[in-house]
Amino acid sequence: MAQTASSAAAPPALLDRTVAKVQARLLPFLLLMYVLAFLDRANIGFAKKAFQADTGIGDAAFALGAGIFFIGYALFEVPSNLIMHRVGARAWMCRIMVTWGILSAAMAFAHDEATFYVLRFLLGVAEAGFFPGVILYLTYWFPANARARVMGMFYFGAPIAFILGSPASGLLLDLHGAGGLLGWQWMFLVEGLAASAVGVWAYWYLDNRPGEARWLSAEEKTVISGAVAAEEAHKHAHGPRGVLAALSNPRLLYLCAIYFLIQMSVYGVVFYLPTQVAGLLGKKVGFEVGLVTAIPWICALAAAYLIPRHSDRTGERRVTAALTLAAAGAGIAVSAGVASPLVALMALCVAAAGFIAVQPLFWTFPTGFLGGVAAAGGIAMVNSLGALGGFVAPNVKTWAESAFASPAAGLYLLAGTTLLGALLILGLKGLGLVEASAGGKRPSGAVLPQHQS
């Protein structure tokens, strides 16, 4: 309590300076980790054509293998995050990254369906806990009024993975035959081993909590720890306290449904974007297609910067998030229904911007009422059940295209589920999950209430 009192007496400028210092120290590294995580789970989309041609794996088997990652991921999310809450981020993030990097590199040897399925499943198991672990980790270091902005910057990872990773993956694919390896083998090996190397680095770079950070002064440790501790006390007073109470909380289950629909839109597009762009250009997936594929992610990068900052400034979350996700649904639908490659590419830019920028806004809702071990379990459950959308999306997309004998049918279906997600976000007000007032003046050290009528 002494820390909270000290924080409350501290001038707002000191807290703001400390938050900026923490942001400058942690976010670039966390961003690097996320870039590699997103690239290692989604680079199968770049390998699709060459991988299928060399292994003989059909479209249905590819969709199953692409999606089965999320089964392993979902099963181990909650236990993984509970372990991180107990042992700390340094050791656990290192373990996650090293093992997933090795398994991603092992995809270079997936020459048949069975090996493909097993490696994709194990990759999900290995990576389980990374993303909710980072979301939880950010709640240890940043108060609520800065969280959408900070999470928005963390979400730069997905666009950057494609802005830089799209051309890089294309170049690695173009190494076909070098050293006796196929292009897709080079891609999996290089990108997987890079993740393992960064995982080792994470053990020496990350600090578990502000109190352990030697790069913060005693005064800075006190003010940031006090602000977060006061917020935690508010969450414990107004939200579930234990893991079981969090996992059975109706508000959390509602959020799981929303995140499931968001992830359907993300991975229904991500796994097929390179081949969709290649079809628009009339070219094979390679460096040139990789460059064009990066364009929607540049738009997503701008949206992930601007929209959460706008939300923090105004204090409005719910309507902003709903409109952002609705724009993504409209972009997916238009990309499927127009003949002009330029218009289709512009629509994909809107889609990518929408489904990336909505996610940092979304995470302000569960982190606003969950604290302590309830946050560890609850955030992981939202992410794990939401991640099942990554399994469902490629499979229902393939089913719709087959059932309606139309390559556009799958995208129309995904557009519909995305718009449904936007409607569910609007319904958050009825559950008492309305945005925190992040804008306006803030008492020094005060924690903003997370439940408004």
C-alpha cells in the first residue's frame, strides 16, 4: 500500500515520463518477438503453392494443417499463461521462443500430410502462451490510460511481419535449389532459427516486474508499481479474483466469442493473402508478389498507430472498435466481389487495417476488469478460444468455396462473420463492459474506473 500512496502523491509528469521510459525499453524487443511469432505461424501462406507442388498435399489437407496449429495453441494457452504468472516472463518467454523456433525450422522436413499435421500441431503447443503472456506482461508495466496506445504499438508486429517478412519470405522462396534445399525449406529454416536466437536473448533482456528493473530509478519503480498496484486493487474489488471465477465469468465468455470472430477474419485472409495477390497480379508467389502483399500491412501499421491513440485520447473504445471491425468486414467482401485488381487491393488494405487495429482496442476490455491470477487465466482463455477462429477460418473458407462452387464464397462468409463480431462489440455496453475514460485529465497516480454505465 505504501507504493500506491507514493504513486498517488507523485506528479502526473513523473508517471508519464516513467511510462515513456518503460515503453522505449520494452516495446521494441516485444515487437521483435511478435514479428517472429506472427511470421512463423503465417509463413505457411507464402509456401503454399511450392509446398503443395513438392509434397502433393491437396487444398483440404493444407487448410487442415494450416488450422491445426490453433488446436494445439488453444489447448495449452491457459496452463502456459498460469506458468508464466508463477515463474516470470524471462524464463518462460525464452522457453516458448526457443521451442517454437526449432519446430518451425523442422517444417523444412514436412514431406507428407502426417508430418505436416504433427509439426503444425506441435508448433501451436510450443507457441501457446506467447501472445496472452505478452498482454499479461504489459499489465504489469503500463496503467490503463496508456494501454490501448501501447498495445497498438505492440500490434505493429503483425504488419511489420508482412511488410518486411513478405519480401524476405519471397526472397527465401527464390533460393530454390541453393545448397540442395527447396525454397520453402530455406524459408522455414531461416525464419524458425531466428526465433530461437531471439528467445535466448529474451532471457537476458526482459525483467519480470518493474521492481526488478535496474534501468529504472527507485523513484520510477515506485511510481509505476504504485499506479499498477492501485489499478489491481480496483480490479480485485470489481472483477473475478480466482482462475475458475474468471473462466466462468459471462462477460469473459462473451469476449471469447468476439475474439473468435476477429481471428476468423484475420486468418481467413492471412493464410491466403499471398496467393490472392498473386491471382490479382497474374504471377507466381515470389519477391514481386511479396512486395505487393506488403501494401495492405503498411495500411494496417498506420491504423494500429492512429486508431488506438485516438481511443486513448477520447476515452471511447466500444463504438470505435465496432466501426473498425465493420470496416474490415466490408473490405473482405469488396475484395471478393470486384473485377479490378486495384480496387480489390485497396479493399484488402481496408480489411487488414481494420482487423489489426481493432485488436488493441479489444484487449482493453478483458484487461480492464481482470487482475492477478484471474488475468493470467482469463486473458489466456480469451486468446485460446479466439485462436480457434484461426482453425475454423481456412476450413470454412475451403468448404464454402466448394459448396457454392465459387472462389469468392469463402471470403463473403468471412465478411459476414466479421460484421457479426462488430455487432457483438456494440453489445458490450449491455454487459457493463464499456470503455474506460482514457482521455481527459487524470489525477496524479489515479487509476481510471473500468466499468461505466
